[in-house]
Amino acid sequence: MVLLTISSLLRTILVILVIYYGVKFLFRYVFPLLLKNYVDSKMSQHKSGINEQEAEQIKKQKGRVSISKDPSKDGEYVDYEEVK
């Protein structure tokens, strides 16, 4: 009876230690790698978006003016005051 209790107590302590060191390992080694991969992927997506914008600007010829009109802002009134 006593051996069974000591055995189950040691088994419980062993399970707690394995869980503790497993979580510690995950947060020390695995989680930073996952976070780094996530940040790198978001940075590459951001950089590719910037490259597309730069490519669009290069397509426009130097010295030419192009006006793009937003139809939703047509006829908007702007109030102003004259300064003397």
C-alpha cells in the first residue's frame, strides 16, 4: 500500500517535471523561431508591396502628369476664410 502511494507520488512529480521542462524548452527555443519566421514573412510581404508601388511610379514617364479622379469625392465643398 505504501509502495503504491510512493510510486504514484514519484510518477506525479516526474510528470510535473516533464511538463515544466517541456514548456520551458518550447518558450526558449521553439517560440522564438516561430515568431522570427512570422516576422520575416510579414516583412517580405511589406517589401514586395513597396516594390510594386515603386514599379508603378517608374512606369509613369518623367515630365508627364496623370490625374486620377475619385468619383466618390466629386463636388466636395471646402470652406475657407481669407486672411488679411
